[in-house]
Amino acid sequence: MPEPVKRNIAGAIALLVIGLVILIPSGLCTGVMAGVGIWSMFTQPGPGAAAMSGTTAVLTFGGPFIAGGAVLVWQGIKRLRGRK
């Protein structure tokens, strides 16, 4: 008879905490910087449109950190629930 798989709760919690440590600051920073670019685009249509290129740069550099943090959080949640 196969033995039941033991869940490593410490590893799941570590994934969750590390993911949140990456996700929250990078998400806040990227969101604020992208929001400023979008806000300036609407408030100053001429020179503010140049801020949209800054917004794409912010999303390009911040996006992978947001995605990586979200993946770590999701894997931690999945392991806590017991799915592999």
C-alpha cells in the first residue's frame, strides 16, 4: 500500500511569504508609477502623452516581478491546500 504524501507546511508558508514580499512592493511601485503616467496623459494631453512611453517601460521592468511574486504566492496556496 503506498504511503500518504506528507505535506511540507514550512515550505508552503515560505513560498507564500517570499511571494508576498516580492509581490506587494513591486506591485505598489509599478502601479503608482504607471498611474502617474496615465494620470499625466489625461491631465496634460500634449506633453503627457510622452509619459505613456514611461508607463510601458515601468510595466516592462515591473511586470516580471509582479508575475514571479504572484506565481510564488499561488504555489504556496496550492501546497497549503494539499494539491500538487
